Amino acid sequence: MSLESIGIEYLVAAMAAMILYLIYYVFSKDSQYHKNIHSVASVVEELNREIYYLKKKLEDTQSNIKNTTSRMNDDEIYQEIERSVYDMVKPLSIGVKKMEEEINSIDRHIEDRISNLENGIKQISIPSSVHGNDDEKIISLYKQGVMLDTISKELHISKAEVEFVLKINKIK
């Protein structure tokens, strides 16, 4: 075996290890997302329960108002309605704020993960030593009839990278 083929084997093994690590990372974070989703679901359940109790309280208040023998004036009615609405809206507002904070946290976490995965894929996809200037040199030398081994030695890059550039440019 030549040193070049051993180097390629190490490169392939390193890429396989990186891919396995990314897969492990995604599955390990999956449980955390399930916990976050469960917490959001419990907040929604609390909100539904609170809405139910508020509706019941509103119905009781309405029946109390109807059963009151003394007639309330318009200002008293307005104040009672205002108190009832405030009592109903306050817990809902708090619950919505909690839910919004959790959703924003999940969004930030997902964006970070996507960014990390994109960076990892970019590093795996294209060899870092191949640049635009090397591409032009590789294509020029190949068209002149220079062998792949010679091109890779002259430009100090692997034969696989030379082949990669030629394939990308649809020359070979």
C-alpha cells in the first residue's frame, strides 16, 4: 500500500467518524426536544384549565348580577366588567408570555443546531486544500496531457483532490 492510499483510508475513516458523531448528536438531542415540547404542552393544558375556571367564574358573576335585586348603575356595571375582564386576561397573558419564551428558546436552539450541521457538512463536502486557482491549474495541466500523479505532486495535493476537481468541472 502506498502512503497516498493509507492517507485516503484515514480521510474516509475520519469522515465516517464525523458522520457517526453527527448522527449520535442528533439522536441525543432528540430527547431534549421531547422534554421542551412536553413543557409547552403542559403550559397549554394549564391555560385551558384556567380558561375553564374563568368561564365558570364569569358565569357565576353574571348569574350573581342577574340575581341582585338592587339595580346597579352604569359606572358600577362598567367597573365590574372591567374587573372581570382583567381577572380573565391576566393569567392568559402570563401563560402566553411563558409559551413565547419557551418557543423562542427552542427556535434559537434549532437555529444553532442547523448552523452547526451546515458548517460540519461544508467541511466534509469540499476538501479545504482545493482552491479556485488550483482548479484552473489542474484543468490546464490535465488538458496539456500531464498525468494525474504528476499534477498532484506539482500542486502538493492528493490525487483524489485532482480527480475531484476534474469531476466537478465535468472534464473526467
